[in-house]
Amino acid sequence: MGSDINRRDLIKRAMAVGLVAAPSAALLSACATSGGSSHNSTAPAGKTSATNPLGVKKGVALEAFIFKGGFGDDYVKNAEKDYKATYGVTVKHTGTQSLGPKLQPRFAGGTPPDVMDNSGADNLDTASLASQGQLADLTPLLDAATIDDPAKKVRDILVAGTIEQGQYGTSAVYALNYAFTVYGTWYSQKLLGDKGWAYPQTFDDMIKLAATIKAAGIAPFTYPGKYPYYVHFDFFAQIAKVGGKEAIIAIDNLEDGAWQTDSVKQVAAYYEELAAKGYFLKGSEGMTHIQAQTAWTKGKAAFIPNGSWVENEAAPTMPADFKLGVGGTIGTGSSDKLPFGTVRAAAGEPFIVAKSGKNPEGGMELLRIMLSKKHAQAFTKSLKSLTCYAGAEEGLSLTPGLTSASAALKAAGSDVVNPRLQDWYPTLSNETIGGATGQLLTGKITSAEWIKRAQKGADDTKKDSSIKKFKHS
């Protein structure tokens, strides 16, 4: 994500970024029994005060493990400098794109780092860690005074939905999603403007435009075939647009037959038609997210499903006059339950604090520093992304993509959707359904077969007692 669709996980980055198998239930169970929740912090908190509401003890070591994806990790390093100035220790910092393989054995041994940006391809399964007592409840952070105004609590400055995004079936909050991401179909406003192409509002109109684009020698779409869940950024939002928020809530809640509704059938049929007519860039099925984005920024494809982190992640290859934009969620037309302009948006880039870390209070304090206006604005200015700090971007000169994303979010009003399947059931969403999506986009299976596999995957997940279940409130 930058991140996964969690970065981008969503994808996270989401969700930003890539995907591999989520940690197995057996391994995570081993984590829970071998260390984790039975251990308490080895560094008792110091005395609390107006400037130290979390009671961080000076001189105690702090370790941060940060996903180094589309956002890099300099924004965390900058906050670590302020932490050092206040608490007298240099934060042990690791920037990586591979958290899971490195941290699974540390959780199992009861020696996890204190604070982590749990995003990217090889991320840990936050839902499983939360359900097994591995993570610290971040409520003390939310109830702490902000860096900028002691009269305001951290929870008071967060974008609506940020707290809920970090909850996993309880009132406790186990993740602080720092970036605020707008997902959708991204394109060059210059390309569409130069060609006289208007962004469509319906599937039928997109199919017609795709024929025109292909005739002009450009592929209508590309996508990262190695991580086909990127397509879900659009796909799941389109299900909500056609069938209403209740349609995607039913999917998230693993309700019987949720994948067999007319709304799902219509959206799946749209992708089947795109594949059948050759509207995806050849070779997309073998591309990483970076390769797909590069092909797109070089003009080989008009549209790409992605999150707003793409403006920073694709910057090295994006022409200066590209004028990045994001389109509203399309659907079947006036019969849809939600209007054109509906947007998928959510807090992303999930930061977690280990319950058995040596300095969990310090981990939360680092997040409190990151939630100062100084650091939130620096993040937006340098990385072209909004944060979960509400209104921190006001007064800043925004980039084209960020301007487009902000405008889309404002225009959507209450018509904002936030599917949780990828957060709650990453194996189901990214592997089972993602694998089927990859085959749907290459014409190897029909939309009917895709629906059958999605429904079976959901049913199997629902029946599996080893998988923690979550529901929308």
C-alpha cells in the first residue's frame, strides 16, 4: 500500500502492495501459546503528566518494524527523531517489505517489536493476532491528549470510521490506520481530455468507451495479475453500488447466499465481458503492482484499479503532466441502490502495538507523535496521501491525484463504502476469491464459476470454527 489492501491492505494497502498467504491458523495458535498474551510489558510505565499522558518511561528502548512500501518509512523515522528528543533513546528501526516471515517467530517466542506498520504483501493477520490476545488495546492512545491541544483527545481528531477500522468484534481497538485511502479506477485526466473521452458512469458506457480506447491502440485496463485482489478495490465497491451497502455487508458477514445475488451477478458479468473482448493489457496477468502501474503511466493502458497511494508509488514513472484522477464507482445505471459518485474509502496502513513488547506505552507514544498536525501535514505534503487526522490537509497545496481523491470523497457525502472482507478474512478474500478473480480476468472461468467459487469459499470460512468471525454492528 502504498500499502495493501489492508495498505493498502487496503489492502490492504489496503492494502498496497502484494500478497502472499496469510499466516496459518496453526502458526498463529503457536504464537498465542508460546508467548504473546501471557507476557506483560517488561518496562512499567512512568508517571503520567499533561505532556506524557501515556506514562512513557524515559530511557527505555523502543523498537519499530515498519512496512517500507509505497509510502516508504521516512515519515516514521521523522517522528522517531521527536521521540528521541523527548525520551532520550534512539528507536531501533527496521524498514521492510516482509513483516510476516520476520515477525512470526518473534511473536511465537514472546519477543515481538513494540510497534509495527502491519501492511504489505507479507503482513501478519491482524484479526488473528487480535483474537488471540497478541495485541495491545490502543484505547489509552485514543483517550490521551493530542500533541497539539491538551484539551483534545486523540480520538477527537480522527476521521470518522478510523476507530471502527481498527476494531475486530470488540470495543477494543487493535490497529491505528494512519493513512486515509480513496480506492477506485485511476486514470490520466490529460489522456482523457486530449482524446475527448468522458469518464463513464455505467458498465455499458465503459464497455463502449473501452472499444474506442482499444481502437486507438491503447489497452483500456491493466491490473497486477500477481495480486489480482487489487481488482476487488473496484469490484466490491461496484457490488455495493448496484445492490446497496446491505449487499456488501451481507458478504462481509458471511451470510448464506450473499455471493449469489443479482448485484454480484451483474458485476461479475461485467468483468467477464471485459475479459472476453480483450480489454485488459496483454501480460497483465503476470505483472506485479509496480509493473502494471508502470505500463499504465507509460500510456499502455488507460485505467487501473488502485488506491490513492498510487500517486506516490508510481511517481518515478508518472509524467509531470499526467494529471492523475480517480473516477466514481460505476454500475448498471439508475436502478442501482447507490448513485454514481459513490466512493470506496477507508483508513489504511494499520499500525499495531504488541501486548508483550518491551515498551508498548512507547509504541503508542510514537503513534501519538505521528498524529500531531506537524507530522500529519508532512505526510500529506511529501507522500501525496491523506491521513486519519481530520482536516490536516487544509491549507496545503494538493497534488492532482490528491485533489481528485479529496473532491471525490467530498462529493460522495454519505455514499462511502468500506468492505471489510479483506481485513477480516484475508485468506478468503485474497487467495480463494483473488485466485478466482485472476482466472476470470483471463477468461479461464466464467462469471458463474467465479460466483460459485466465491460462495463456496465464504461457506467454508463460515463453517471453519478455527477462524474468528466478525460482523458489522
